[in-house]
Amino acid sequence: MAALGAYLVRSESPASADMIVVLAGDFSGNRILKAGELVRQGYASKALVSGTSGEYGLHETDLAIPFAVRHGYPESYFVAFPNDARSTREEASDVLADLNQRHARRIDIVTSDYHTRRAGNIYRALAPGLEIHMVAAPDLNFSPDGWWKNREGRKTFLLEWMKTVSSWFGM
């Protein structure tokens, strides 16, 4: 069972980048805190924070950036990128268009560990000339070697595997 969980994770070390990219979909704040840490360590001067619309008319960026500020990161580290994407593929198209306008050639993408393989595959397929490093942020409920021990971990595992298999068929 651990091998099935580990397959979802394809994380790399961060590298010097033109931009850190924080993918939407983490409501615990681990992704944006990881991005803030990478900016603080000098991997890039800014983090583009993708935030889809949803709850109560807010975008995730409306919540994530103030959360990072409350945790000691300057607001100047972050660039809000509100969007209306409803899938990782839609988000990638939107984010990559913005990065192209910014002339980014190297990026570190921060997402939850279980999401690194699938998201990396999508971004690399859509932008083959872009140097991409997938950086894992820990997830509160999922761990590759223990996802089956709690209900939320099992749900995360099942949903990510369904999305992974769907992506194999171009869905």
C-alpha cells in the first residue's frame, strides 16, 4: 500500500528560479508557507499564488496570502493570481500564460506531495521548454507510507489516483 502512495509523489529539490508557483487547492496553508520559505531562502524573488474562486465569493489567494503574512512572511513575497480554473490542467494553462508574459524560463512549483507527479506531468506536457522543479509541501492527512490510517488520507489517495488514471486516458 505504501508503494501506491509513493507513486503519487514525484518531488524534487528546489532550484534557482525566475518564479515560485503555488498551486491552488491547499486549505491548510502548507503550500504557501513552503513557497514563503523558498522565497526567503533566495530560490526566487517572488511566488505567484494561484487561487481559484469559490467560497463566499473569495479566491483562495484572498485567504492564502494573509495567512502567510500572519506566519511572518512579507506580503511583498507574493503575487496574487486569482483565477476560475476547475482542474489542474485549466490552472496550468492560465498560470503558464501568465508566466510566459513574465518571461519565466525556470520555475519551482509548490504543491502537496501527493499532487507532485500528476501536476508535474501536466505542466511539463503544456510547457516543454520551461525548466520545472516540483517541490512538495507536506499534507496534513496524506503520507505515502500511511495514507490508509485515516479517513482523509484514504479520500485523498482515492481521489488523486482517480485523477491520475483519468489523465492517462486524456480525460
